Amino acid sequence: MPDPTTDALSATFAALADPTRRAILERLRAAGECTVGELAAPFAETMSMPAVSKHLRVLEKAGLISQRREAQWRRCRVESEPLRSVLDWTEHYRELWEGRLARLDSYIKELQEKEHGTRKQQPRKK
């Protein structure tokens, strides 16, 4: 089993598994670069600042965000490369399942055509 601390794709999936981290990423996507305080604001009622900082560290370790200092503020922004890696990995499976579903659809249509053909060929009862 890959070690999530060394496998970038596993670290990305682990980071994305948490709804709070996904919400943080969505906020960054929508608003652009934000301070840590701005990112923590929606969670103020339910989460402490240290808890938000922990989430940010997980996202940063996975490469999903980067942080920079600006005076006394830390500003965060989304980094897209790990998400591209997820997209590339899932694309293979999307193609696989689309092919399988297309074959299943063809098979069902073939069965339906045979069924309709059989019904038409049956003589009517007098």
C-alpha cells in the first residue's frame, strides 16, 4: 500500500477527503487569494483558529495550496497541479467505464430489438 506521506496522489486524495478542506479550497477558488483569517471566518462558530491552521497545513503538505507572508498576514492560494494529477488519474477510469456502459447499452438495445422482433413474428390467436 502506498505511503500517503510519500505518494503525492494519495496525499491529495487524503486532503480532499475532508469536507472542511474541500470548503476551504472552494472558497479559495471562488475568491482567489485569501488571508488565513478570511478562510477561517466561515468556520468561526464551529472551529478554532488552530484547527483551521491544521487543515491548511494538510492542504499545503498535499500541494493543494501555497502560503506566503505579507506583513503580519499569511495569504493562501490554490495550486492546481495536484488537481491535474487527480484528473489525469481519474480520466483513465472514466474512459474505461464509458466504454463498458456503451457496450452494455448496445447489448440492451440488441436484446430489446430481438424481443420486439419475436413479438411481431408470433401468429395471432383466432
